[in-house]
Amino acid sequence: MTNLHTQLLSFVLAVFLIFASMSLFTVDQREYALVLQLGEVKQVIKEPGLHFKWPLIQNVRFFDNRVLTLDSPDPELFITSEKKNVQVDSYVKWRIVDPRLFYVSVNGDESRAGIRLAQTINDGLRAEFGRRTVHDVVSGERDRIMEDMRGKANQDAQKIGVEVIDVRLKRVELPPNVSENVYERMRSERTQIANKLRAEGHAEAEKIRAEAYREAQKIRGEGDARATAIYAQAYGKNPEFYAFYRSLEAYRASFANKQDLLVVEPNSDFFRYLKNAK
């Protein structure tokens, strides 16, 4: 009887372990879990931990609850309001927020959800670019385009249990053949502006120089007039000393170099102060 009891206990324990292994499952903090019974959702589990399901008649599917990235492999070609082509490289940040709806709408397939999001983003960008010029989409309204696209894409994404967190335009460029013409036109326009500013600068410089020359001549004239007045005043006070001083200045200027030669008569008034130097 003891051996029979032991065997029976072992059998019951084995059955329990098999039942437990088929009934218990673990949900990671990075996952959602759906408990399905014959394809019908019976339970949505969003909290991590150890959970229970009925073996054989129920199964579990797991879905990632982290932020996912949908990145276009190749740039898309869009047409602006000016009928010009631009190449756009974009990506989308999204995540599953309603696992039940996500399972029902796209059978829980991330690739199917990605295809739908990509189509929504592509249609939305085509409409946004079609209303704007090249300048707007390259720089002027780029942030607004991304924000508008995030809102519109999120409205559609909610229908499949998904939230669009962000839409980013990584690169917006003109095709190579168009870029060359645009850059050449921009270079020509910048050259014209630079030449205009340079000409205005030269004109302003000439104006400043003329004003400065006029002011310098005025100051020089006032200085000469004042110097003449001082000389006249000094001459009036002592004419003899002033005449002597002027003669000394003349001597210094005449005999500044040893090789200078001056031919004058000995009784010339030029030597008046030299004759009386006693």
C-alpha cells in the first residue's frame, strides 16, 4: 500500500505540475498580454507579474508596450504648391495603447499596423506639402507640418488601438537637378544684394570722408586765423623783437644744410642783425 500511495502521490504531483505549467504565465513590464479563448479576448493584462489561464482552452498573446519606430527606408517624393518636387525622409514614433482593439483591428500584427500608419502619414504629408511652397516646407513651417501630421495621424491610429507620439521630418531636400538651379538662383540673388550693399557702403564712406574733409578744412582755417591774430598781436606789442625773431627763422631755414649756397649783396637787409651783433 505504501508503494501504491507513493506512486499515486507522484502521479497527482506530476499532473499538478503539468497543469500549473500550462496555467501560469508571466507578463513582463515591457509587455501587454491578452488571454484568448477560441480566438475571443477574455482578459487584457497590462500589469507585470504572474497570472493564470485555463489550460488547453485558453492561450496568451503578448504585445510590446514600448515606444516603437516606423522609419521609411527610402525618401518619398512630394509636390509643393509651386509644382516642384521635394524628397522627404521621415519617421514615426508610436506605441500600442489598447491591446484589445489592436488585436481585433489588425490581428495584433505590428507589420500591418506599420503599413497602415505609413499610408496615413504618406497621404497626410502629400496634402500638407501640396498646400505649401518649397521655402515653407524646408524651413518656414516645418515644425507646424510635423505637429499637424502628428495630430491627424493619431486620430486615425486610435482606430486600431495605437497612439502616434511623434512625426519627424529628418530631411527635406530638392532633387539634385532642381537643387542646382535653385542654389544658382540663390547665389545670384545674394551676389546682387552684396553688390548693392557694397555700393551703398562706398557711397556712405565717400560722404563721411567729404564731411570729415570739410570739417578739417574748417578747423584748419580757424587755427590759421587764430595763429595770424596771435602773430599780429605779438607784432603790435614789440615790432623790433618780432622782426628779429623772423630773421632768426629765416637764417635757420636758409642755412639748414652745409651745402646750401646763398648769393646776396653784403649790404642786404638780410644781414642786418648779423652786422649789428655786438
